[in-house]
Amino acid sequence: MRSLKGMLLMIAVVLHTGCRGKVRDDLSYDYEVKQTWNLDDLPHEEIVQFESVFWEPQDTTELRRLIISENLADGRSVLEIGTGTGLLSLLCLRHGASEVVATDINPAAVACARYNAANLNVDENLSVRQVSREDSAAYAVIEANERFDLILSNPPWEGGTVSQPADHAFYDPDFELLDSILAGLPKHLKPAGRCYLSYGNKQAIRRVQRQAAKHDMVVKVLDDRDLETLSEDFLPGMLLEIRLKSPKVELPGHKPTAPPTASEDLPTDNLPSEDGLSGES
């Protein structure tokens, strides 16, 4: 028997979206609601947070600004790894993303993101996918031929032990998720695409920079703060932009051509400019 809160959620979706006059069979109403949130990012809308689902909007302040004010996702395909309530994916859809795939290992987060998308009426071009604990790599539920213009994530910051689904939002044992995100970029990020990671932990940011260098990727820190002056954990989170280096082109009988510059290999009409950015490695 569904809980009272579950029944209220079901009624709310029907009233808010119309849902063609019937209950949505593809949504789960079995989770308790921890709280609801109102953000300036979504005027007159409400984000529901299910029990055990992570919520800390300060983690992604700069990334959300790029999505809203700089049209980062407009016309682009997006993958969000670790969606939580679905906030980033919902904003991408509200601001012109052509399609969004969102993944999470916590079943409550998958249900929460689907509910919020239905409640905001932006679920038509959204696929929310459940990651299994047996295979929790970043692209475990992504098809081999799926590639994206943008790959976004606010990964767990610390390398602690996971003992329950909610822990996946806080702990990344041995940074396996982070490493798998970076390792899979050449396969799942389009050549002119970008990956954006939000971190508020110095150890994790340094690891991104080291691992990206091993994979011959370019990292930019989109933040004016000096990492060395911050505490080990800090808010708001720091946004890292990662891109693949363009390969050199060598033709028979011709000298190798230089790789394109950043402005040449990616349409930049609605991507953040490089002015004032620091931390390239």
C-alpha cells in the first residue's frame, strides 16, 4: 500500500502536468519526501528531494550559471553522471538541450529525478538510467555508440567507504568513479565537446589534473579563487572544464599541421569564453 506522501506526490504530478488524465505508471511514488526546494534558477517551480537523495546546490553554482546565463546546453546533447534530484539535467532541458541522459546508482535518486522532470514537464527528451552496484563505472549504462556534446557531473568528493545507497553521493572509493569518467571521455565525448566537473575538495581537484594529464586532456579551472588558499573541503564548489586535445593531422608528402586552437575546434557562440580563466594544465 502506498504511503500518504506517495499518494500526495502522485496527485501533485497529475494536477501539475495534466498527465493525460491518469497516473504516470513510469514513476515511483514509494519514497518518502525529505524536503522541497525553491530556487531562483527555476522561478515558481519546486524541486522535490526524496529521502537519501543528495542535495547541495552550492556544489554547482558556477555550472548552473553557465547553463542558464551562457546557454551552455542549448542545442546540445548532455550526459549527467550522478544526477541526484535531477537539478542539472532539468536546467539543461529548460535551457535548450536537445536530449539529456541522466544516471545514478541510488534508486531513490533515479525515482526523484524522474518525478521532478515529470512535475516540471521537461521529461520528453530525458532518459534517467539506473546504475547497478555490481557495475558502477561512469558509463556502465551508456551504449558503446552514445556520444555527447556535454558530460556533466558533481561527483562524490571523498574516497571513503560505501555502506548504503546514500553514501555514493559522498564517497568515491579510491576515486574509481572519477577515474572512469576521465578514462571514458575519448569514447563518449564528441571531439569538440566539453566535460564539466564540480568539486569542492582539493585532493579530488588535484587528482583530476593529474589523471587528465595522463590521458592527454586539457583542464581549465573556471574559478578565480586560489586553490592553495582554500580549506581541504570548501563551498561553493570549483568548476573544472575538461576537453580532448585535437589530434595532429599528417598527410603523405605534407608537413604535419598544428592542432586547431580551442576557438577553432569547438563552436563557441554559447560556451564560456577563456578570458579570465586560470588553472590550465
